[in-house]
Amino acid sequence: MSPKKTRTCVMEIDHREVSFPEGVTVLRAAELNDVYIPSLCSHKDLSPFGGCRMCIVEIESMRGYPLACSTVAAEGMKVLTDTATLREMRKEILQLILSEHPSSCLICSEETECRENQHTIRKVGVTTGCRYCPNDIQCELQEVVERTGITDIDYPIYYRGYEVEHDDPFYDRDYNICILCGRCVRMCQEVRGTSVLAFKFRGPEAQIGPAFGKSHVEAGCEFCGACVSVCPTGTLADKASKWDGEPDGIRVSTCPFCGIGCQVELHHKDGRLSKVEANLDPEINDGQLCVRGRFCMPEATHHHQRAKKPMLRRGEYFREVTWDESIDEVAGKLKGIKADEFLMVVSGDLTNEGLFAAQKFVRSALGINSIDSTARESLPGGLGLWAKLFSLSISMKGIREADCIIALGLDSRFYFSVAGVDIRRALKNGANLVTIDARDSNLASYTKHWLRPTPGKEGAVLDAIVQGIGKSNSGFKSVAKKTDVDEGLLAQAVSTLSSGENLAVVIGPTIFEYEANEELIDALTRLARRTNTTFMPLYNGANTRGAFELGVISELLPGVAKAKGKGVTLSDVIEGTATPKVLYLVGEVPFFDRPDCEYVIAQGTYYPPFEVDAFLPAASFAEAEGTLTNVEGRVQELVGIEDLPDSAVAGFARPDWLIFSRLAEKLKCSEFKYKSAKAVLKDISKTVADFPAKADRKPRRLTPKAKLPIDRHAGGSEGADPFLLVAEPAGFAHRGTDLASKVEGLEELALEEGFRLNPDDLGKLRVDSGERITVSVGKLTVTGQAKADKECPRGTVYFHRPVAYGGLEHRAELEPLYRLRKSPVKAEVARSVEKKRSTKAAPKKTAAASR
Amino acid sequence: MTKTCVDPKKARKILDRYPSGDGTSLIHALQDIQAEFGYVPCEAAELLCEHLSVPISKAFSAATFYKAFSLEPKGDVVIRVCTGTACHIRGAQTLVDELCSILNVAPGKTTKDLKFTLETVNCVGACAMAPVVSLNGEYHGNVQPGTMSKKIRGGK
């Protein structure tokens, strides 16, 4: 559905002729023409509410005082927004609102004197000013009060006396200062589709919160923070930055946590990242984020375990050294190294600059090809499949504008939320959604047809549907039998999809993770030939596409060309077929234990969980500037917001590209003369044909130079075991470290812990949620915690498979399952017979602890 | 409270009267649940919301907004004392105080044995016979203080 052309109309506001697009409200028309009408409950993404009644206006030939926010503007309308009567009435209305809102932050006779005295420096008690509300100075209510000109409140003030709610992670709630504008409620219901928040009770007891007094976690809050962002008061406030006050500045940057690449606004205070808000960028996220982007950034970079100093092993000690000393030693170890003696493993979360410099360092400075990345594991199905996918039309906007959407294996509550929000936006405009998912998901709750095959058969269902679209009567009997989906439902879904023109196909990472991918690839090939089709293949890792394009995988050169010469790969080391002398881990921890190498170098933001010989501290996403390539191929800017000079507190971290440059210089390689990240990007654009020379938000379709292999696998899971074990790729990781180990709120949510089973299955096994179970696949047996999850279909066990293990030491016993490449696979599940042991995390064995 | 167990069969029977996925019948269905159980139990509301594809928060919002719904079990006898203007002048407060002391509960609450619920209402529209007390919908006019104990035992 292409956006409809809207007619431009003309009306009169305050005796001035103004134009506006047809269909908008009077308030929006005024906003578009820079006329201020006070309002507390309206919001651009939300339906008109008419709750605060501040936006009353006078409209000729309309009785009384209509609300600007809920009156649709019409051609020739004559509106007055600022008459004496309106001013008087607004003052009265606002006073009534304020009669239930503590107002020392709004009206204070001592305000001017107090402000003057606050700056006095002396060793006696001085006025420090009131600090009741975290939103002071940034408050919409304060602004409205000031502009309305209220200096006193005639009504008795009623204080509600609620306790401030601190229980849930990420944000606090103080409903004493809530003005019941309902923005959070509408945001939660209309835009996010979560409906955790609602108005409860009425009259003076009216309040906002989840049903039946549940906590936000219990009620299914996805902690996207959209409610916090739209709150006009200080009722909802981020825990992490609650009392930071007004930020020193705000800069637009890119979220460094997943491939969607949402635009964020970084608030900084005293040179440090304090808070993240969504940017109103219409191309990707349009004011929405997920829990990672909204709340996890400050903690992920400011965590107390953050490693900020270069370290070297000296005998039995692990010592802090200078950069020169560490560069000397590492360069010495790398000098003249041979291809089979070395492996560099690079994280797909690095910036384009870091990735490019890494591969250039290995290929030019060392002259070998031993470089690999877990990006390969984030892109399962063979590099050829992804080369194909990246050359298709991938677009977030395409989802919003589609009239038919197929969503496969995506639950957008915590992962790729913004894609889910875009699907909802399309549904609002009349699109139809067909969900193909073995697991229940938030999308399944508002879909038109939910096709629920046995896990692993999603691709087959998609293939059948794709073949059926547009054809009058296609038989679905065999597919229905094979996938366990109702035949009639399949036919209905196909007829729904046939009615639409613009199709969007959104595919979650779990689907690519299935070993049997033959039908999925067939379906994608068919879809690729269809016109008016947009894709959204989702994978983990922020810059996985960048790693793919810039050749951080041994068989690929920058620009997706085939590399010559064989190097050691990561799977060689994991399987033990190669033991390089020197292992260089760049922001990546693909092992639980130190591999059998002579010398291990780690370059990252946190120490790996095993002993290393050299540690080079890399700058985090907040400290280094650079660019990230998102799933659509946009090269987006990452702003280095923290630019503090080296010190014991701020640390000595360096951007990855700079570390490689210095090492290369030491190795007498003349090709690294980078002065800044921008110079590296320029070098990339010289090497890779369609890569921009500076950050460019234009989507790019990939043109691969080489034909790459696709791993096609047919068949299903054999065996007679009763359960189907399904691996879901774990997404809450950044630079090889699990985010839940660094961000307290995520740890509390424990989204990726344990085996998930249907409660009925647990009942049959006589296991309670939280108890341990034994899962056996063939000869392999592991034990782990079971969790009841009614979203899992009966007869399945779901678990999250990470590709990097930093911060996951408590899950080390599951490693054999993580290494198992098959999914789904038949498994035997039983109640664990081992003695009861604490389910708490085992003590963390870190390099820091072993020092 | 002892009577909080909800018979899922009874709840199912109510749900079957409404087409599944139709959120507009939320209030009707809630009224039926209220009539069946005497209150809106959390479990029944959850079943209902699943049936009608309505978020549970919406049902809670409606159930707490309208006074016709109660989220707590009600007693066998619901005593409503009118405290409208006419009844107030003719001594409704004395009746409320008397009932509070007999039943040992505050207005709006239910006795521990789940036999009585005491409520105050603002006007029942029978001002001519003020003060008015209704016992399970049966109106008693011109109620004299000191007779409440007998009245509620009789109304059992």
C-alpha cells in the first residue's frame, strides 16, 4: 500500500490563513504552522483522547469550546486559539489538574532568590533548592504552567500518598505526580500492542498500572520504555539516570545492539552517557526502541567490571602495563607468524572501521588469511544464502507500507521490537498478517491467521503458501500432513495473501537456525522473483552484515569477493583439528575455557572468562566513533559520546582500528596511516565499490562478486525420542559478552536462561518450574534448569544458543548442546536425579579473579 | 477467604454465550460473571479475556470503573444503606455505625464468614421512606436505629 496522496486544505487560525494536509486535527494543523496550543495528553502517534482539556479553542459556527486535539480540521474553518476567555478557562482547567499534583516545582515565591543562592561556595549550610522530581527542568507540565501563566493555585492540594514503585527493573513509577493524561496507556495499547498498562479504579482513586495488582514483569511488560518517553511529568523515570537532571547535550547516534540499527538520542552529562531515548527517525524506528536500546546502553559501558587498562601476563601475575609495552609484546609475538600458527576471531559487533582494520591487519600486515568471526554462526545456511538475501529489497519502511505481511518465527517483545511495531502500524492501515510460528508469540495474538506447524517446518509452510499465492485452487493436503497445519487454514491464509499487492516477509533468527532449510531456501528463491516484495531477514549481532561485506570471514575479501589461501578457522579450533600458536580474540569469546594455545590475546571491553596472556582494552560503543551497517545496508553513524582523557578512572581504552594501526606500525606495515575513524571509512570506500566514503543512511543492495555456497539440508529430525529440542539464537550479547551479566534489569528478567517447556509437559514429567531436568540427545546428556512456558507447543524443549560465552560461565554445562549444530533434534527429557543444588549462578571464574 | 475457587465449567458456560474474539461483549460477559459468582474472580476474567481476545488490563479497567462489578467475593446478604441527602438527614449514619459495630466490618467490606457485605449507596430513589436499607435488593423503609440486628438476621 503506497502512502495515499493527501490533499492540502486551507483554514484560518488566529486570523491567519494557513494550509494543512487533509484529515489532521486542529491541534496538528496548528502545530504544523507554529501556532502553540497547550496540550498535555495529545501525542503524534496516539489516538485523540481529550483528557486534559487544555487545548480548547473557539471555532466559528461551532458551539462551546471544542478540543483542538479531537476536532478534525476542515477546509475554511476559522479557529481562535488565544482569546481572553480561553486563557481564563485554561488557567482554571490547569489549576484543577494541579490540585492533585505537588506543585513546589511549578509555583514557588522563593524561586528567584533560591536560584541565586544555590551557587554560593562556602562551608556553611546553603539553600540547595528543592529536588522532588526527577523531571525538573525537563518537564512538559512545567512548560505548560509557565506558558499558561499560573502563579497560584486556588484549590486545596490533594496528595495521593501512594508509595513510589521501585519493584520492576529499568524504571520507577511515582503515581503521586501522575496527571492521568493516559499517554502511557495508549502507547502501551495502541502502538506497542502490549496492553500492560490500563486505567484502574475511578474518581480520586483513579490510577495507572497493570491488572489485578500484578507487577510489570508478571503482566508481560516488554520494558520498551515507550511509556517513560511519552510521560509529560516525572511519574515514570529511568532508574539508571533518574536524578541526572537536565542533560548537557543530546546527540543522535545508532543503537549498537542489533542489525536493525535504530536511531537513538544519547543524553550526556559531565562527559558520560546518561540516558538513551528513541529518535523520531521516520526511516527505521520512528520513536520506538526495545529494552536493549532504551535501557541497556549506559550499564553495558559503565559496568564496574569494565576492563579499561592494557594488561600483560608476567610470570604468575597479570599486570597493568603501558600501551607501548603491550603493543611491543603483542607485535613481537605476531612478527613473521605463519598462516597455520595464528587465528584472529573478530566480533560482528565491531564498527565497520574496526572490522576493516582487523582484516587488513591480518591480510596486509601479517600477510596471512587466518581470520574468522562468529558472524558466520549468526548467518546460518551458508554465506551464499545471505549474499542472496542482502541483494534483495530489505526495508523497515517496506513493512509499514505493506498490505500483506508474513511473519515467521518472530516474537517481537524483546527481540527486534521495532519490526513488531512496524507490523502493527501496517495492521492499523488495514494490512493483513499471517504468522507462521510453532511457538506462541505476541504477533500471534493479533494476527489474522496463525499457522502453527511442528517446529522446523515453518519453511515448508512458507514454501507452500508462496506457491499458492495468486493461484485459484492449490492442494495443501500433503503439506498440511507434513507440517501438521490445518489444510483449511492454509487455504484461508493463501487467499488472504492473494488479495494484497505489496508483500513483506519478516523472518526471525530461529528459522534460519533450523538445519533442514531446503524448503525455506526454495520459498525465498520464489519470493525473490516476485515483484513488490520486501524482506526483513533478522539475525543477531549489530554489524554482522558489515562483517560479511568487509570480509572478516576467512573465505571472503572485502566486497564479498573470494579470498585466496586457506587460513585457520574458528571451527577448526573448536573441533580441535587445528591448534594455532597465537590466538587473537577481538571482542569475541567463543570458548568457555582457554583453548590449548601458546599465547592468547584478548581485545575487548570486558575480560574473557579464562586466563589470557595479553589484554588490550577496546573503546566501547559510547567511546569510539565509527559506523555500523544495518540489515538494509545503511552505513549509519555511531557517535563517540564519551571523549574523556586517559586517566585511572576513565581508563585507557582505544578504538579497535587504532590498536590495529599501532600494531601494524610496529610490524613495519606502511598501509596503516589512519588518523581518525573517518580515514578508515574512506579507505573502505576505496576498497569496496559500493561502500560510502562517509556515513550514509541510504539502503544498499549487495552485489556479490563471487558465487558463494549455500548449505542446503533436507529432511527432518530422526529418532524415536518424544521431545523436539529447538535452539533459538541468543540475542542479548554485545562484543562477546552476555548483556544480562552486565545489566541488572536484564539479569532479573532472565530471558535466555533455562530450558522452556509447556507446563503440561512439565506436569507429566513431575517437574516444577525452576527444577532441573536432564536432556539427552543421542549419547549427549546435559542437565539444566527447566522453566514453564505456555508459549511452547507440547512436546518441545526450547533453549537459547549463544555464539559467544562471555558472562555465561554459569551455563557452561550446556556447552555440548551449544556446539550441536542440528536443530530441531529429537531428545529425551527426564527429571534430573542429581541431588538438589543451588540454581544460582556458579561463582564467576574470570581472568580478573584468577589474578 | 474460602470461596475464591472458581469452577471452570461454570465460567466456560458463560463464555460460550459470546462469540470468541469479539471484544465488544466484554461488559455483558463481565456482568454475567458477576451474577454467577457474585464477583469477578481473577481466573474467570483471565478465561474471558482469552476467549474475547481482549487484554486483561482492559477487563480490569472496566471492572474497577463500574461499581456494579466487585473484584472481591460478596457476602450472602448484601446490605446497602442509603446515605443520600434525605436518608442522611433522617439518621442513615447512625444505621451505618450500628451495622459496623454489629458486623465488625467497615463499609464496603465483607464479614470474614462471607455472610454479610456492608455497602453505602448514595441514593436508592426512595427518599419518601428515608432512611432506607436494602437487603439483597429488598427495601426496608423508615428504619429505626436499634432494629438492624433483627432485620439482618431475618433477611438471612
